[in-house]
Amino acid sequence: MPDIAIIGAGPAGTSAAVYAARADQETYVFHDGGGTTREVDVMENVFGFPEGVSGPELVSLGREHARKFGAEFVDEEVVRIGRTDGEAYEIETTADSYEARGVVIATGASYESPAIKGVDEFEGQGVSYCVECDAYFYRDSTVAVVGAENYAAKEALMLLDYTDDVQVLTNGSEFAADPDLRQRLDDEGIPVRTDRLDRLTGDESVQAIETRDGESIAVDGLFVALGAAGGTDLAEMLGVATEGQYVRTDGSMETNVDRVYAAGDVTGGQRQVNTSVGEGTRAAINLLEDFRDTGEYVDYQKLDDAKSEDGKPEATAD
Ligand SMILES: Cc1cc2nc3c(=O)[nH]c(=O)nc-3n(C[C@H](O)[C@H](O)[C@H](O)COP(=O)(O)OP(=O)(O)OC[C@H]3O[C@@H](n4cnc5c(N)ncnc54)[C@H](O)[C@@H]3O)c2cc1C
């Protein structure tokens, strides 16, 4: 089991990975090919780069740095985080699932609201951004998930725990979930509609979605799952407090959930590379400190000093 799972391989996640891996904790860094830096041609205010640096170049150097200390980069989109029966966290990606003792959420700022009239007005009154949090309120109701990728497909399947009446609405986009997820939707009888959506209607809460073609799709609940799961979506699955599109942390970057930290743009604030790097650093150092406090920290230097005859250290907690 990896010690630390870092969700996001931008400046925040990668700097956390440098510290975690260098402290010889088994560190997995998940990334889905997105991230803000992808779009940045040149940044002139990043510490250590007087000539400027592009976003992709910066991230590539950061990853090389973290890899040097043993961090493992996993090119998979995280779609769900939960707790195991024990004290660990389970990280589910589109391809696999992993367990870790500590988590750093460093997914950058992403919060996509669909361009459908009434979505903001009905938030909390039929519109939800969190299946894990709100599906319970829609037991045996008619629900839809708006989204066109793996995340939407996973959320739709998750809703089956609460109701049989689930559909996916891509809002005009081509449905781009992986083939095995599409097959699972088919097997479960979850229809995928590609109509362009215009507005939500209802009195106190949502009752229907009008399409641009004037059709009315009756729903009691609409779950938004656009793009990849954002940091707040993942955070809410764990009961981590969020504020609007941001994850709430204290000054040490810790959330209200044990051994779950957040860093970088996902926490709001200045949304700059240098601050993201600083927050990633702080998150990793404090998480390592938590491991020490609970006796879970493995000090490999000490183990090296006391290597057994076959040269393999026997892992024991401090
Ligand atoms: C056009 C533009 C110009 C900018 N110029 C500057 C500048 O000049 N100077 C400056 O300091 N800052 C600048 N910024 C801001 C800077 O890019 C961000 O502050 C910084 O990248 C934030 O780092 P981060 O690690 O928090 O998030 P990001 O860099 O956004 O990284 C997020 C990571 O999370 C991963 N991820 C997200 N969701 C998932 C998921 N579900 N599963 C797996 N992985 C996931 C992504 O793959 C990515 O690796 C600019 C931003 C933009 C858009």
C-alpha cells in the first residue's frame, strides 16, 4: 500500500511528491493529463527561472525531480475516494484502485457548471454536484447525470444504489466514456441522451429539463459531473469541507479529515505557481509529521543502518 496518494501532478502535487518521496514514503501521484499549466506559454515570475518558463516545461522538471526520489506517477484519472474498513483511503481511478494512508488533493481549480439556465438557482433544490453527498435524498426518484466522460458514467452507476431511474445527459457533447464503462451503462439499462439542454424548470425544486428542441425530460434530481472529478468533488466524497469551488484547509493545509491535505489552486487564494509549490510542500511536511505522531512513519535511514543480512530492511514503525 502506498503511504501517500497525491491527486494532481501540477506544481502543488509535484512539490508535495518531492518531499514525501524524499522522506522515503511510497508516493503515488495521480494525474489525468489536464492541469492549468498545460495552457501557459511563459511565466516570468516563477522562482528560479529568470528567463521565464513554460507551464509544460515546469511540470516536466518537477516530475523529473520527484521521480528522482522514487515518486511514482500514475497516468489515471481519479474518479472516487473513500475510506477502507481500516484507517486507509481508497483511491479509485478509471483503471484501478489503490489504497494509501494519507492523501493530498492537488487537483487545481476546476469547477464546471453546465451552461443550462436555472442551474445556479436550483442548486440544492434538485441540482447537486455530489452523488456521494446527495444521492440519498433521491432514493427511488428520477435522476439524471449531466456530463459526457468517465466521471459522469461512474456517477450514473453509483446512483443505481439509490434508484433504478438514471440517465446520462451529455448536453450536446459526444459521449466519451471508456468502452467498458459504456458497456456497463448498457448492461444496467442507463440511457445516454445527447440532446442540447436549455433550461431547468420547476417550482420549489427541479421538475424537468427542457431541451433546445423543446422536449421536456422529467427529473427530480440533476447531478453535475462534467469533465474529470474536480478537487471539491473528490473532497466531498470524503466529507472534507469545501467552500464554493475550493477545498477548505487550515494553515497547515490540513482539511477537517484526518491525513487528508489539500494544496495549490484547489484551495483558492492567490492561484500562482510559487504559492502552489509552497502549499504542496507544507501539506507533505505536515502529513509526514502526522505519520510520525501516529507511529506510522517509516524511517528508512534508520532501517538502512540496521539492514538485515540479506540487505533488505524490515519495515517497522518508529
Ligand atoms: C493562462 C494562465 C496563465 C498563468 N500564468 C501564471 C504565471 O505567470 N505565474 C504563475 O505563478 N501562475 C500562473 N498561472 C497559474 C498557475 O498555472 C497555477 O496557479 C498552478 O498551475 C496551480 O498549480 P496546481 O498544482 O494547484 O494545479 P494544476 O497545475 O492545475 O494541476 C492540477 C493537476 O491535477 C490533475 N487532476 C485534476 N483532476 C484530476 C483527477 N480527477 N484525477 C487525476 N488527476 C487530476 C491534473 O492532471 C493536473 O496534474 C497561470 C494560469 C493560466 C491558466
